[in-house]
Amino acid sequence: MYMQNIDTKLQKKVQSKEFEESVDQAVRSFMYELDFMLLEEQHTTSSLNYSCIQPDAAVKWVNPD
């Protein structure tokens, strides 16, 4: 009986608007962090490989090490 009461309380909390909003906020925060990490990764990768283009010449890629 006591366990069923806890389940009912938990279910009410999970179905509340406040819980829904906190989950939405957590998802937005995660997506923002993911976007930032992807942009950071893209910037790091692109700074390692850059093109060296000269007029009337083939494009060659340079990896500065």
C-alpha cells in the first residue's frame, strides 16, 4: 500500500507542467552544449588543415606540424 502511494506521488510529479518544463530546459541546455562542442571541434579540425592555393596551380592541402 505504501509503495503504491509513492508511485502515485511520483507519477503526479512526472506528469506536472513544472517537471515537463525542467526536462525541456535540460534538453535545450544539452543541445546548446552539443552545438558548442561541435563548433569547437569543427574549428579545431579546420585550423589543422588549411588550403594553400596559388594562382594557376593545383590545390594542395597542408597539415602544419
